[in-house]
Amino acid sequence: MTLKEFRKHVFEAVASVSASFDEPDDDWPAIFFLEDEAGRGTTVRLCGHFFDGAERKDLLAEVLLPTIIQKLGAIRVALLTSSWISVVDPDNEERVAAMDADELRPSTDPLGQEAVTIMIVSVDQIELWTARIRRSLEQPPTLAEWQKGEGPHGRFLGPLQQALQHIQDGSGNGDPPCGPRWPPGE
């Protein structure tokens, strides 16, 4: 499967989830998509509790997702999440400075927006796609148009690329590339 075909598969899966909504408070689950060298795809629905706090997100990013990549021999992955984002106008110096200082928290930002994001990662390619969530009091939520983002970052990117590199190098023997790093301090 090419990157374009993989991306299409992921977007079709998101559309399928969206089509199943019937309540105003329905939401997109976190989903991890993987593709192996034979072009076989695997989809893993991630428990929402993994996104409750930094420690759990670190466990997901540094241990669980790399382990899944190694066990399945993935060469390409995509991570779908629903979250809050902050949009910063580059001309707004105060907001740019707050973002650069990591002081702007999307969930508490008065200008924050709810969105679905998809990060597609291979060893040599990274894409970030975002669609704002439109909600009403009476209808199920819908997504605005998908926008391709600039350079994804965050806690997931490094560990995902490292695990994929481990597979590409041929050193992926089913053991995750991370060492005994969990729990922290041990």
C-alpha cells in the first residue's frame, strides 16, 4: 500500500466512525492504524484512559505503541485522536510567546477548538491532518474540512519513528525498542 492509499484508508475509517454517530455528545475514539510490509492493515482502538494525564500518555507513547509496532512488524502507522487545539496567529506576539514557552494549554485556551487529528508516520514521512469538530445541541457532531498541518511534534512522534526505524533496520525481533523505562524512576 502506498502512503496515499494508507491515508485514504485512514480517512475512510474516520468517515465510517462519523457516520455511526447519532447523539450530540458522540466523539471519535483514539485509533491506532498499522500497515506491515505485506500491505496488511491492523486497527487498534485505544482506551481513552491512556490519555488521562501525562504519565499515561507517556506510557502509551513510549511503551505500548512501540510494542504494538514491533509485534506486528509495522512499516507505517497513523494515530487518530480527538483533542483540543490552540490556533495561533503568527502576528499575535503575545500568543506566539505563550505557545513557545509552553504556557498555552489548548484545553483552557479561551480560543481553543475541539478537533480530530491524524498523525501519519513512517521512517521517512510524517503528515499531520486536523479537522475541527462542529457540534450542535441537537445533531451528532460533524467534521470541518481536513487541513494538512505543519511539522507534527509532541510525545508520540519520536517513539513511533524510533520503533519504525527498528523494524526497517532489521533489528525488530518482536522486542520493543524502548528499554526498561517504565514506570518512571525504576
